[in-house]
Amino acid sequence: MRNSKKGPGRFAKQQHSMDFKVKNITALNDRQSKVLRSDKNLVLTGYAGTGKTFLTSYIAYQEMFAGNYDRLIYMRSAVPTRNTGFLPGTQEEKLAIYEAPYIDIASELFGRGDAYDILKKKGLVHFTSTSYVRGINLRNAMIVVDETQNMTYHELDSIITRLNDNCRIMFCGDIRQADLYKNGLEDFYSVLKKMDEFDFVDFKKEDIVRSDLVRNYIIKKEQILNKM
């Protein structure tokens, strides 16, 4: 788990020298503020459009560029929103479609469209599917585990047991968007809630910041569903 000391962990390397930097962002509501204030491992749950992946990416880049960690690792399950059939190509080519959100986030945080590609080529950012987690050891890394609602308990358990020295992990998910018939989210989170190393933040409808349209759509959708 994460080194308990403030500042760079005892395993951290030198600061990463780049010709661009992460822009500063401010919290848009109380729950976002709680996320940005936390220095623990994080579990962010709740509605789409509340900024869960954006916030954890921002924290990860800030920590990495401060020299506290060597790299950022994105992990998610390769579960599509619908059956797309067989995808040809190499492992990297097959996973590329799932990387798109993180490319967009990096573009916004760094103010340039090539930021993610540059960071990836320098070995500072990695993306992988949970299918390839077994047998690896994670050190000196910020880890963002995204779309956790599409993971089994075995997948989630496999991820957290890969953590070695000086890691900070952040889980993001919304059970309302589950594409997996049976996931392991509730059982897994029930374990993490008993651990002092984690802060939990559950975003509500009023925390949706993606757009007024998205927030109003979700509110109206739930009103209709609740009447059925």
C-alpha cells in the first residue's frame, strides 16, 4: 500500500522533467473537495458525469510529477457496452478502444492533444486490462482502477493483491452502469470499508458536473423509473 509518510515515498524516484505540466483544477462541489483533500487510497462511487475518473487522473498526475511515484497505471475490464464480436489485432490494438477516455482526460489536464501519447512513450503512463494482471508486481505507482462495476470479485482481488512498495490505488465505478450481470463490487467494497487505508466518496445526482443536460436527464430518468 501507499507509504504513510507525507511527501515523496522512500522508494520514489526523481521528479519527471517534461516541457508541459498539469494544470491546476478546483473542486466544483463538496464531494470533489473531499477527494482532492484525501491522502489515502480512494474509492469513488456514484453517478456518471461526477468527475470520478477525471479527479483520480488529476491526483495521479500531480503525485507522479511531484516525484512521489514513477508512473500512472490505468486498469479496467475489457467489457464492452454491447457485444462487438471478435476484435482482430495485437493485445495493444484490441485494448486501444478502452484507452480513449484517458487520452481525452490527459488532453484536458495538460492542454495539448499529444500529452497522453508522449507520457506513454516515456513509460510514465500505462494501460492494461484486468485480463493481464495475474503474476505482475506493482511498485512505485499510482493506480486508477476504472469501471469497477464491470469487474468480478476475483478481478478486484487480483488487482489489490498485486500492490507492492509505495503504491496508491484509486477505484472508480457506478453500479448503475454495470454491463456485467454479476459483479463483485459490493463484496469487495465491504472489505475495503473495514480498512483505515481507504477513503470512500459516494457522488449523488446533484454532483453531476459533465453538463446540465446529463444531470437533468438522469434526474428525469430516475423519476420515471421510480413510478414504474
